[in-house]
Amino acid sequence: MSLSDLKRAVWQANRVIVDAGLVVLTWGNASGVDRGAGVLVIKPSGVAYDDLSPDDMVAVDLETGDHEGPLRPSSDTPTHLHLVREFPQIGGVVHTHSAKAVAWAQAEREIPCFGTTHADHFHGPVPVTRRLTGVEIRDAYEHRTGVVIAERVRQGGPDALKVPAALVAGHGPFAWGATVEKAVDNAVALEAVAAMALDTLALRADCGPLDRTLHDKHFLRKHGPGAYYGQDADG
Amino acid sequence: MSLSDLKRAVWQANRVIVDAGLVVLTWGNASGVDRGAGVLVIKPSGVAYDDLSPDDMVAVDLETGDHEGPLRPSSDTPTHLHLVREFPQIGGVVHTHSAKAVAWAQAEREIPCFGTTHADHFHGPVPVTRRLTGVEIRDAYEHRTGVVIAERVRQGGPDALKVPAALVAGHGPFAWGATVEKAVDNAVALEAVAAMALDTLALRADCGPLDRTLHDKHFLRKHGPGAYYGQDADG
Amino acid sequence: MSLSDLKRAVWQANRVIVDAGLVVLTWGNASGVDRGAGVLVIKPSGVAYDDLSPDDMVAVDLETGDHEGPLRPSSDTPTHLHLVREFPQIGGVVHTHSAKAVAWAQAEREIPCFGTTHADHFHGPVPVTRRLTGVEIRDAYEHRTGVVIAERVRQGGPDALKVPAALVAGHGPFAWGATVEKAVDNAVALEAVAAMALDTLALRADCGPLDRTLHDKHFLRKHGPGAYYGQDADG
Amino acid sequence: MSLSDLKRAVWQANRVIVDAGLVVLTWGNASGVDRGAGVLVIKPSGVAYDDLSPDDMVAVDLETGDHEGPLRPSSDTPTHLHLVREFPQIGGVVHTHSAKAVAWAQAEREIPCFGTTHADHFHGPVPVTRRLTGVEIRDAYEHRTGVVIAERVRQGGPDALKVPAALVAGHGPFAWGATVEKAVDNAVALEAVAAMALDTLALRADCGPLDRTLHDKHFLRKHGPGAYYGQDADG
């Protein structure tokens, strides 16, 4: 994929998260990676969505973090960079302050898997990070945010696509995927699942998690070698 | 109705459930039946709604389940097929992951009839299926989903249009009707009723069901030989 | 106002309640009255909103209830007629199944006045009717619905515009006003107030009503001889 | 900025709060100030948003409160005037009855800072005013509303932009900013934060406030001399 195509894909992703209702004001950013070219492309910082064109997307060097061009990249860039560096499966990252996912993050509760909607996207509960320490907040805060996410993801195993999202305690959701488009899908699914889980608890405060067999069934019919959902599946 | 007309009706139904806010990403599918032609028409699997045209709708043989054409039918097709085969009154089926109905399905609570909005469409509570067993999940899962729905519907009597919807435990809603248009109406009504019932319980945790006489009155003024609602009614 | 102008105003009102999100499917109807001409104009029964033109609005004789033209009036017409006959101040009636107001009606709780949003439109709590008896449901149900509303309104005094709305137990909201436009405003305000009151109780379960002096202040700055809100006010 | 430009900015602000879903019917108004010209520009009272043009915005003398032109200014003008007179940092004020913020105002609970979404805009909880006395309600009510807001804001210190919003008890939110555009942003942020905080309490009734170090970090990376968020930041 050319840099120009990646910028268009990232620009498009930043529009979709707005259209899907995940973003208020400028509280959201999506990035995509080209590992061959060693570049991460991300939204510029604090610019209104309506004013953005694909060319405004900022290319950041994957190794050095330096960026080209006149616009400064999103202030959350160090978080995106850390996730992409730590997990080779990740091709795109999305951060929003979508309302229901933020509520779970603020309450510091992981989102249990209560149903197949969750299971279709996340092969386990959506975890919450630990809080950052005072030192971590004061020094390289956005980088440290990536560190606590990565730390929490690794507790679930080496494959970051198994549960492609996490809630940063007291902050909000990050989602990712093999491409920036899949990262957007996971961010959308996360917000839907967060809303459904809230209402589920209102109806049954002690609701248990979905049966493990059914959880596996739904995740695996969409992901992995035996997948049979969609037009590209092998099954 | 020609196959081409049925495809257009099913395509339209798949658009209406999106416009009505019942569908996130590609989580929804509607089908319609032509019993004379022995065919069920349904949305293809995992294709974005914006990219669909009426011609993309997939015709499936009602008896064999085989499909024509290049696109694979929705992975939920065996569920639709089973409902249509079991209940001769059904002319269309709609499956979504609409948020409030999913919450009831995840909490495994049937939706009581708390008011006339419910009574206008459902002549009793909207039931929840039992959970599928491990064996049912592993073998022919989507077919088995249809089986547990049919099993639950039959407990309410032979007429599947009396309460034209059910919640699959830990999964979400299926709705149906004499036509695909009526199935869509019932899916829309179900989501509205699920939301209202949640808020009703927040206001009165021990709320009892609607008076039976009033429930009958509302259902029967819209359905059956004495109906007097709408322009085609006899009453 | 000519009959043609009244039909246009009623058609417009029926569109506004849809655009304001108060109506799902065809669950809503608005009517307007011309007392000089002895006519009530109302939406036809069970027709999709998109298919309606001003000419489709049905004129009903205020005294006899007979209607002209090919389309049957809304099945709720007897309720509208009764309210209009009982209260000379009423020039328009709106009935919807708006979600939050329905929840209060289903829980059979009146909506307390918790704030100035409520006070601006309703000079007291929005009341709930008693339940209809079996006899009332079986015989002239829609007329009897008007009777129980009128009965409840009269308990608050002779002026139906003091609190221009009521919740029918187990059913939903009716709102009214001096014109059909004001009836629509009151229906919109009612749904907003119902939603706010639900959330207020979630934050303070024992919340008391707004201070009476403030309630009076807000209602009276908009209504009556001392009003000073808007461009037409005298104050 | 010319008077004509200010009127356009204020008109635009009044449209944005509608498009952002903060305004039902005509329940909202935004104003902007030109201190050099000694003028506050505000929406006229009770006019439908669709009918407004920039020229309809009403210029009010900052000192005398007199207005020019045929349209009467918003009935809430004395509240805006008082805030602008009391706090030299304020360049714009927004008042709405946005649903979730109103719920907190009606419950008379301040909105705690549960997360970084809140911290990005408000450097502390969003406070609630005391109730107005009977005398204050009867005499110069709208002016007195400004007085109780200013009184509450001063309890937090002299800088009104530290926490640029307050909830008037039993009424609803006022927000402000250095410009009318920033006031709108703060009104939008306030409603989002009010919704998230409600859901946070549903998930954790005893949720504590965000860590102070993190709160400071987020507020200060957007505001003040060390800010590094957005394209104009120094950091």
C-alpha cells in the first residue's frame, strides 16, 4: 500500500468513528501502519474533523517517532506507537472517548462477555489497565499509557488480536486490529458491547459470563483457520 | 411475487433495519419466503450494507438449503430456514443484535407485557430460549439455534404469529411475520418494547403485566377477523 | 383558518413528531380543531408517514364523529374527540408512544416536577389516569380512554392547559394545547421531561419536587397575562 | 472583531448547540462579548432556530443592558450579562437544558471528575449552585440566577475558566469560555461528561474521583503555558 493510500485509509477511519457516534468534539484518533515503509500514519492533533483531508494525515517514523510536514500528530501518538511496536499483529489503532466504554473505564471494571455480540469480536472480557503512578503520569505520560495497555494485554497471552481492545483506567478505550479498518470495527463493537453489558447488569446484577463453548464458537467462526463468516472465509 | 420482486423486498428490509438503528456493523439479516417457488431469499454474509443491491440477495432452496450465485448466504441462514420450515404462517424472518433486546437476551429474562405498545404486536411476553448444549453448539450450531427457538415458540401454541419474536439466550432477538415487511415491523417494535420495559422496571421494580383484557383488546384490534386498525381492516 | 390550512397544519404536526423522535412505526397521531367549522382534522389510520400528503388528513365532524373522504381516521379519533369536546381551551391533541413517557405510564407513576424544564410547560406533575375497567375496555374503548383522561384532568381544575398532558395507565402519553403546534411542543417537552426525571431519580431516589415559587415563576413567565418570554409576550 | 462578525459567530454557536443535540425546542441560547465595543450579542427570545439569521442576533449594551433593534433578547440575558460583568476572562456563555446535565442539576449533585474526559475541560467537579430564595425568584429572577452562579464560581477561586460551567439547582447547565466557540465546546463536553458520570455510578456506586495528578496532567496539557495539545500549543 502506498503512503497516499494509507493516508486515505486512515483519514476514512477517522471519519467513520465520527459517523458511528464514537467521537465528541475532537476526542478520537485512528492510525494505520506500514511496517515495510516503517511508518505510522495518524490524525493531526486537535483539528476539527470537517477540516481534514487525506493529505493532512501525519506520517510518523515507526522507530524514531519523528514526523514530517507542518501538522503535529495527535498528542496520543506515543500510545499508538508503543502498541504497534510491541505487537507485530497490529496494523491499526483507534482511540476514542465513546460514552459507554468510558463509563466502564471510569468505574475500573472489565467488560464481561455476556453474549455472542461480545464473543464475535473479543475472545475474553475487555480488560482494564492498572492506574498509572504519579511518576508515569508526569514523565512521558502518553508513552506510559501504551506501556500499561501492553502490560495488561500480555497477561492474556502474546496474541494482541485475541482481545483487540482495552480500557485505560479513568480514561477510556483503545481498540486495534490487523488493519485500521478492523481497528475501527473493534472500536464500534466495543462501544455496542459496553452499552449492552450495562443494561444486562440492570436486568440481572449477578449475570454470569457466556458459556465458554458458545464464546469459542462465535469467536472462531469469524476468526482463524476455520472461519466461515463473510465472503472471504475458508470454511 | 416474482423472484426479482422478492429480492427487492428483502433488500429493502435489510436497509430498513439499518435505518431504524437496529443494526451495528453487519450484525443483522432479513429474509423473505416464496413458498410456491420453494425459495428463501436472504442477505449475503458479512457484506457492508452500503455495497448491497437487490441482485446481491441470495436465493436458497427451501428444501435442500442449496444456494445459487457467487455470494454465500448469511451464516444465520440455517436458523431462518428452520423457522420457515416449522411454521407455515411465517413469510419473513429478521435477526439483529439490537441493543436493548440483546440486553434482555443476555440477562435471560423474557420481556413482560407492560403496556399496549407491547400488546399491539405481541400477544404475550417475548420469550427466551433455553441455552444450547455443548453438543448443539459444536454441531450445526445455526440450525440448532432455529430448533431451540421453534421449541420455545411451540410452548406458546401452534400459531407462530401470536408472539412473532423470541430472544435466543446469550445471543439476541429473532422476529418474524407473515411477510418480510411485517417481520421488520416486529423487529422494530421488539427493540422499542425492550427499551421501554427496561425503564419501566427502573421506575417500578415489581411492575406487574398489563391487564389481560386490555392486552387482548390491543392485539385483536390490529390482528385477526375483528381488526379495525389501518385502512385494510374489516372492523 | 381554512380547512385546507388546518389540514396542512395537522399534516405538518404529524411530521414534526416523527422528526422529533417521538414516533416509532406509525404509533402517533396529531389532530387540530376548527370550532367555528365544527370539525376535527386528524391523521388517517395506519398509513406510513412518508406516504402522507396534507390532503390525506381526515376531517371529522366534531358533533357526530362522522368523517368525509376515502381514508378512515386514526383509530384513536374518539379519544381526541372527547378531549376536544370536554375542554374548550384545547385546539389540538397529540398522541404518541414516545419511549420515556411510556415507561412512566407503564409504571403508573406521575411525573413529578423536578425542575424548570418541566415547570416551563406543566404547572404541576404530569398525572396518570386510573386503569380502565373490563367493561370500558370492551365497549367503546377509545372513547373511554378519553373519558378517563378528562376525569383525571378535571381533578386538577377546569383549565386543561394548566397541565396540558396526561399519561394513560399502561398505555402512553396524550398532550394538547391551544393549537396543534402547541400540542406538539407539549408532547416534545413531555418526552424530554420524562427522560430527565428518570435520570434524576437514578441520582437521587428521594428527590423532592421543585420549589413552588420557582415552579410558578417559570410557568407564568411563559403563560398568562404577565408572560415575558418570546416575541409576542406582553410583559 | 466587527459587530457583524460577532453576530455571525454567535448565530453559528446557537446552531452548533442544536446540531450537537443539546437543545430541545428553543431551550438554549449562546452569547458572545466584545469588551472593546461594550456589547454582548445574544439569541432573540423564543424564536425557532430554523428561522434565525446572523442579523437577528441581538446586541445588548454591556453596561446598561439596553438592546437595539426590533427583536427582544433571550429572557436569560440578565444571567449572561452578570457572568460576563463579573468575570473578565469570559468571552462567551452558553445555556441549554441538555438532558443529562439537567438530571444532575435537578438532583442537586455536583458532577465529580471520574476521568480524563472531564479533566480535559474542567479542573475540578462541576458545581451546583444553592437554591434561590423566594425573594430572589420574585425579583429580577434571571439576574439573580447569574448572581448565584457567580457566587458559586468564586468559591473555587477567581479564575472562571478553571471550571467553565455550573449547574443551577433545579434548572440546568450554564457553560462559558474565553470565546463563544469555547463556551460551546464546554457545553458539549459538560453534557458528555454528565452522561458518562451517570453510567459510571451505575457500575460503581461509590466511585472515587480521578487521581489528582492525572487530573492536573490532562487539564494542563490542554490549558495554560505548558499546553501541548492542538496545533497552536507551545509545548
